Amino acid sequence: MTTSTTIIELSVEGMTCEGCATTVREALVAADGISGADIDVATGQVAVHSDGTVPVDDLEFAIDEAVTKAGYTVGA
């Protein structure tokens, strides 16, 4: 059986430094279904990599929850 992975791109508001990016990345990879995250602090853009084990709708909720708990806001 093959696993399908997804990349969800979003913006995160409030990140101003690499420390912020590390905090957001650690929060994201601790969530179920997320295998990694690429973060560009300058633009506030985040690419979240799923591991294919969680449905996309649940993954989007997990991302929002992880970012919020880390003290940041998912942008519109």
C-alpha cells in the first residue's frame, strides 16, 4: 500500500525571527499526520508536509491548532 502525502501552504502571522520559525516548526511536527514544515520567516509562508496518515480536513484543523497553541495566527 502506498501512502499519499500532501503539502499545505499557508501564511503564519507574528513570526519575526528564526526562533519563531523553530517554535512553529516544532509545534507542527508534534501534531499527528505532519512529517515536516518548511518556513520562510521573511514572507511568513509555511509549507506543511503531511505523512499521509490523516485526512486533509483533520490535518488542516491540526495545523491551525498547533500554530495557535504556539502563540501565532494562521493568516487568511
